[in-house]
Amino acid sequence: MATLLVFEFPSEGPFGDEAAKAYRGLAEDISGEPGLIWKVWTEDPDRKVAGGAYLFETGEQARAYTQKHSTRLAGFGITGIDVRSFEVNEALSAITRGR
Amino acid sequence: MATLLVFEFPSEGPFGDEAAKAYRGLAEDISGEPGLIWKVWTEDPDRKVAGGAYLFETGEQARAYTQKHSTRLAGFGITGIDVRSFEVNEALSAITRGR
């Protein structure tokens, strides 16, 4: 079953165009993640947070990525990571172009 | 700027295939929402919640939908609605097929 992940964590930046430059290589790497349908990158300089929403083909792939990405973020010195996982209704999502 | 919304609210169902039948017309209506790029429908029978993630072209369209959908859910007798809004980094999201 497709699974949606929502990550959020404290960030002092970069944001916007600077983030797009700094994280381009990371984004290219993430685009090849097994089972990843898409990732939307989120950020809020006012709240000083960044994160992302991800749609994975299966719950197992979402769990594997959660482990991998949490470890990677910790390696960047990022703590206080909030991860939420949601089961997806694929039939309804197909009608609204989400799947 | 593209904006991601994440809705979640208490639900006793329907879920899964029953939800797909019950909400098909609503999904078709939502698919025509101004500025909506996609909606992913979420559900969790164990936690007794349902919701959705939405990507909108602009923050203004996301805010208009938040108002409209919150009112609609209240009309269904649904309370305790949690809505989160996230700014989207479009350049990075394009690399990961999210935009």
C-alpha cells in the first residue's frame, strides 16, 4: 500500500534559491530512492524549520527510507526530527492526481 | 509559491474500498478545485483518523481551500481538524518529481 511520509526538523537554512543550490545533489540522489514516487521539499524560514513530504510505493520502502534519512539528518547534526507516516487510499488519490 | 496542506481529523470510517465508493463523487469535485495540483487521501483505521495532503499552486488558493474544506468537514459533523501548511521549494521538488 502506498505510504505518505511527512518529515519536519529545525533548520537555520539555507532556504529558497540557496537551498536549491546547496541540496541539488542530494535531491538527485533522493530521486533514485527505491519506491519513491515523489518528494515535495518544504521549508519555513520564519518558523526555522525544513522538511519534506514523500510518497512511497509500499510501507516497507517508506520505513526503510525513514531509517536512512533520519540517520543522514543526524549526520548533519540535525535533531528534533518529527516524522509522520500515513496510509494512502490509492483509488481516491488516483481521482485527484495524487497517485 | 506552491503550498502543501496536510489535513487530519478523527474518523470512524468508512476506510479503504468502502471509502473509495463513498467519496468518489467528492474526489471528483475536489479534483476540479482551483489551483489543486494533486491530493493524496490518507486514512488509518487503527488510529481512527482520516485526512489528506494537498499541493496547491499558490498560498492564496491553499488558504481558500482550507476555509472551504474545514467548513465542509464541520458540515459532516467532523471536529478536531488538524491543518498544517508548508511552503514548498519548487526547484528541489522538481528534481524529485513532486512538482
